[in-house]
Amino acid sequence: MTEESKRRQTALFRLVAKIPRGKVTTYGELGRALGFHARLVGRLLHTNNDPLNTPCHRVVRSSGELAGGYAFGGPNIQKNLLESEGIVFQKQKIDLKTYGWEAR
DNA sequence: ATTAAGGCATGAA
DNA sequence: GTTCATGCCTTAA
């Protein structure tokens, strides 16, 4: 892990932690706000070293669907957490127009 | 030490 | 719903 990557992780986590409760954002949004590509966001989250302080469950795909089986503890956990925050799923998907958060 | 190939928690066409 | 394009990282030789 290089210092560069660590710095990106810090920026990413900082922004992710800024997501309000009950809202979600997409990898692309985060990537665009941070200045790097969506894939890198997923990469950094996958190599996430601080998942406890990083509400990665609020980060979903561009389609509003959950990331998948590669999530921190499983997609079911993520779904549960999101529902606990008041987010309503529609056929395993989230309405980004309602719960989407504008990264900034 | 450097170089090569594969894989991914994506996005857009 | 499927396929293509793209960036970075991880592991292997």
C-alpha cells in the first residue's frame, strides 16, 4: 500500500462518512467528486482497512442496486443496515431519485 | 529488482 | 440484459 493509495482512501472515507443517514450514493458520484474513476472507488473499498468507520453500505451501484456478494459482510447485511436507516428497497433496488445523495 | 497477467464492491453504450 | 471500455491493484514469473 503506497502513500498515494492511502491518501485516496482517506479522502474516500472522509467523503463516505459524510453521507447523511438514510441516503445513499454511487461509486461514480464518489469517484467524480474525488477526482478518480468509479472502479478505483470499489477497489479502495475492497481493500478497505477501516470498514467500521466507513459506512460503505451507503454506497451502491449506478443503478441503485447493491454492490453484490463482495460486500463487507454480505449483501443481506448491507440491505439490513440500509433498511434500518429508513431506506426502502424496491425489488432489491433503491430509488436514487429519492435516496440519492449528491457528493460534495 | 523489474515486468507480466489477471481480476474487480463500475459505468456507459 | 449483455457487451465494451477503462483505471488501479494484487499476485506471479
